[in-house]
Amino acid sequence: MILVTVMYPNQEGSKFDMDYYMNSHLALVAEKWGGMGLNNARIVKGVSGGEPGSAPPYQVMAVVEFESAEAFQNAVA
């Protein structure tokens, strides 16, 4: 198994369209990679930084799980 993490920085003034990402982008990932060794894909939303009340360093992290590194390499080729 291999986990691949895609991290979207939380920069001042940036926006992230969570609705699009959850309903369109994640569905596209499942459609394209579902038969190529993709086991799971999930989204983690940043809610806080390390200090109380601070902003999270990342808005969103996508965690994609493949059965092997080779399966991931083939999927992204």
C-alpha cells in the first residue's frame, strides 16, 4: 500500500471550492483511477494551526491510497 498526500496551502486571500472538489474532482479521481489500484481517496479539511486560534497551514489535504507504488505510478503515467 502507498499513501499519496496532496496539500493545498492556506494562503491569505486564497479560496478553495470544497463543493466542486468533493462532488466533481473526487468523483473524477475515482472514475479514472478506480480500476488502476486505487483503494481509497479522502479529504481532510484544515481547521486550526498549532497555536490556539491560528489559521491552519493547509486548507485541504487529499489522501489517496493505492495498492502499491507501481499502481500509483501507472495511474499517473
